[in-house]
Amino acid sequence: MEIKCFLTNEAKKEYWKEVKVNAGASGDCMHVVNVYPSFTRQTVEGFGGAFTEAATYTFSKLGETEQENIIEAYFGESGLRYNMGRCHIHSCDFALGNYTYVNENDETLESFSIAHDRDNMIPMIKRAMERAKEDMIFLSSPWSPPAYMKTNGEMNHGGKLKEEYRTLWAEYMVKYLQAYRAEGIPVRYVTVQNEPEATQTWDSCRYTAKEEGDFAGDYLAPALKKAGLDDVGIFVWDHNKEIAFDRADEILSDGRMGEAVMGVAVHWYTGDHFEALALIKEKYPCHRLFFTEGCVEYSRFADSGEVQKAEMYAHDMIGNLKAGVEAELDWNLLLNEQGGPNHVGNFCAAPIMCDTKQGTVEKRLSYYYIGHLSRYVKRGAKVIATTSYTDKIETVAFLNPDGERVAVFLNRTGADVPVTLCEGGVKTEMELPAHTIATALYRP
């Protein structure tokens, strides 16, 4: 059989470089990575990023040529082939400021309007949908209810949703979903709250596990059903992985709350904790796992090199997918020269960075590392079992719906590592140079 192998190595500037190799019965048994397509795990929904106001505003400041290049880079055949997106329900930290879709103290929601999003967010989303080869699927998350619905009287600095506003807040989220669907944007999933255990200087709101589960089961799910939006799946947690199992277990073990919830969403800011994801999947196999946010924070990794940043992405994606994650959603699609705009100065990196003063666009190395998965793993692919002779390489493999195999290898070490890829006794030898990611595509 013929194997196509795509390599990215920053030192040699080899981005998605194809190397064709022929497989035979020979091969070095000391360096074997086995692929077992008969052992299938979860189904992959897709890959994508967040259409934040920061990203879409930055996009609006670029010329038409640069805009076209970005749309192709993320959603086109020659780019990352994204088929998913995340949106925020009114403002988040990566917005130009706090805003909502209603007038303050509107107890009836009669003033509800998504006109704000029609300036930049919706136009970019529609351009992405037009370019994508398949139907795009969207997930939306709120960072905070309007100030008048909260215990602290403001959108920032945490606080909680007042009990007397739980029904109105659920209706607000329904109105958002209806308004976006009227625009032709199919939001298929919502999370109850972005990072419900964090009190931030930006838009934030706290929920205990019981409060989150109660809101999902007693307010949001009934509101969705009443509006005929039963097809919208509710996800909980939407926060870091270190206590993801504890949070999921408390909610999903309750029959009433667990029935209302489709799955658990996670972020990466407190480390790997892949085992926590595997525990969720083992105990609750019928519930879904989505990775919904990750980025390189300037406050923590300002001095890290591009290779380190790119390897952070690949390492987390491989670990998540092996542990049961079905969708991988990066944070901001693009940011400006500061790493914003961000209304509280919480600047970060993105796979594509733009200098809006010069009108230039730069694809960072992380962009290419993401592509080693998003370009080749198709919607409907199954994660399949692998074994490896060494921990010096990180590996995950997939069975695409058309029978194609996809095997991804990450070498984060400073030395070259040999690999003998093997399936059913057929082997091929390759070498992974230091700090390289590779994707092998083949059919039996």
C-alpha cells in the first residue's frame, strides 16, 4: 500500500510537506507503532475556533485580500478545513466592552436584539459557512447574564445568577438561539456558563455543580423544549480539566440533571488531566466530551517560542482525542498585534495574528500543527486503538468514514525518533526529526 506522510518541522520550514513511502512486509520490529482499526472508540464531530468579537473586529480592519486569505486559511480546502465554530452569547473578555442584547432592567425581553453582532460577528461567520466544504456546526456560551440579573449587579467580577431570574435567563438564551437561526446560523450546542468556577475581572458568573445542573434541568431544557429547540444539546462545566470528573459526576449522576445534559465541555489552562476525561467517558459513555477553549496566554507564556506553543496545541489535542473528546474548538480565530482587542487587557496569542496597522497577516506555527489533525480527520471519523514502543512520540489514529486511516505522530524531543508504522503485518519505516509533527494517510 502507499502511504502519504505530511510533515511540519519549524527548523526546516516544512509545512504540510508530503513525503510518499511504500509499505511492505519488512520493517524494524524494534520501533513499531501498531494501528488497530477494529478497535474503535468515539466519533469525531469536528474542529474549529471561536468567532469572538475580537477576532471578527480584527478581521473587519483588514483589506479584502487579507480577509479572503484568512477565510481560506481556516475554512477552505487548502487550509485547516474547519467545520465548527464557537460563539459567545453577548460579551466576553475578547470583546470591545461589556454589552448585552437587551436594555438594562428589561424584565420582559421586549428590547432583545442581536443587532450588535451584525456589525462584525455574523458577517464573518457567514463567509466561513459559505467557504466550508460541509455544514458548519456551532456551539455558543454565555460569560455572564446581564448585570440586573446578577447578585453583584455587574457583568464582571463573578457574582451569581439571581434565583428569581433563572426563568428569564433561560428565555434570553432561547431568544439568542432563535435569532441566530433566523440568520441562518445553526447553533446546535450551548453551554450553561463559561468557566463557572472563576471570578474574573471580565464577564463572569459562578455556579456550583448543583446550581448548574438545576438550571440545565429545570429551566434551560424546558425552555428549549417549549420553543421547539429540542435538537440543541446542553453542555456543562466548560472549564478546566483538573476537576472535570468531579463536576461531571455530581451533575450526571443525578438522573434528572443527567437526562437534560448532553455532555461536558473542557478547557486546558490547568494542565493535561487526560485521565479525568477518560474517567468521564468510562463512567458516562452516553454523554459527550467537547474541548471548547484553549490559547497561549501572554500572562503565562509570553517568553515561550513558537515551537513550544505549537507543541502545546498538538500535545493537548492528541491527549484529548485519545481520552474521548469528540470536538476540538480553539479560542480566538485571530487577534491583532497586541493579542487583542480585549476590554480588560487579557492579551493572548492566536494561530493567525494580524497587524491591523500594517494590514498584514501571519500564520503562526501552531496553525500548521493544528492542521495535522483538522485537515485530515473527517467528520464521522472514529478514534482507533494504537500501541507504541516508546513514550518519546505521542500518537493518535483515526478511521475516516471512507475507510482511510489517519495516524498522527508528535516528537517533542530534541532527537530524531525512528518509527515503523504497522497494521495487520504490513509495515513502513519513517523517521520523525526532532520537534516534528507528522500525519500518515493510508488505506489497506
